[in-house]
Amino acid sequence: MALAVAAAAALALAGCASGPREITSSVSSYSTLAQLPVPPTYRMELLPSMAQQQSFALIERQAEQSLQRVGLTRDETPGKAKLVVQVMAAASYGRANNWPYYGPPGPMFGWGLGYGGRWGGGMGMSWMMDAPPMVYYRSVKLVMRDQQTQKIVYETSAAYDEVWTDDRVIYSVLFDAALTGFPHPPQGDRAVRSTIQQLPANQAPEATGAAATPASATPATAPRSTP
């Protein structure tokens, strides 16, 4: 029975891997821009800790694609860009806290009086499925400064935590969500829902462009308030 359940779960996950998925991001934006900068160009600025990470190249490319979708063009020519865009990203994971459906993992012992007066005992270990699920946290942040005055004119961030993640697409979704409404988005905190078409595990995003083009990113009906 356990093998049958595991097989059914694997099939379900395989079926979900290529289907659409809705992601809700927590977005916070602040802008002093009245319109798209003229010219609509920027140069990208990376923190030293991120620029030295080989894995950050994908995140940098996804940020550039999202900025292009809102009308900004990257121009690294000295003195030519109107804006300086600082790109940041973070990732972590851990077990869900206070998960109500799972008991603590570990050995289990039991004794009881059976039919006919015979005593019996048993011993077992809990499965990994008895532990709280793994939750993945991903976040991005963009800070834009005027190249000439060095004044911050735009600040936005997006965060996501769920039991599913795929870094080939999730950072692109977060950058798109963070830039929803650019250059004058709703000020403060809100929720943005995005629908994506997931990629098979063995398929690179460059082959289809799905990582660069989430299906949609729309504000939720009500802003998300902070504690």
C-alpha cells in the first residue's frame, strides 16, 4: 500500500510539473517617478557578494528581461544610462513551523493485551512524510537611483514562500511582480498573483522562454497589510 501511495504521489507531481501554477508574491513598492525616464536607459549594479556568485548570472539575466518588459533598456556605456539599478536576491528554506497535521518524527513503541490474554508489542519509525513539509523562501529587490543626482527614485521588492519552487522561473516571476505598475505603482504593500506554465525538470528555460515570460502578473483584489 505504501508503494502504491508513493507511486500515485510521484505521478501527481509529474503531472503538475508541466501544468499552470499560480504564485502569490508579497510586493512592496515606492516611487517618486512621474513617468518613464528619458531616455529609458539604465546600468546594472550588483553587490560584490552577488557578482562573485556564478549562479547569480541567471538572476541577473531574469532581472534584465523583466526591466526590458517595462520599457527600460540596459546601457553600460559610461555616463549614458539615466538610471542605476541595484539588483538583490535571497534564498532560503526550512521546515514549516507549527504544521498542524504532523506529529514529531521519531521512534514509536506500543504494548497491548490481545485476544486470548496474550501480550504483544510493536515498534516502528515514522516516515519522512510524517514531518512538516519543506518551505522555500525566495525574494528579490530593485533599487533605482538617478544617475546624475544619485537620488533613489524607485524601490521595490517581491517575496514568495511555498512548498514548491523552481529557480529557473521563480526569480523571473518575482522581478515581474516587483515591477508591476512601473513607473508609478500603488505605494506600499500589496499582493500580486502570477500564473506560470511550469517547465519539465530536464528542460532548460532558454529552450522555450518560459522563464522570461510568465503568463500574467496582476495585482490581487486587496492589498496585503503588514503586522
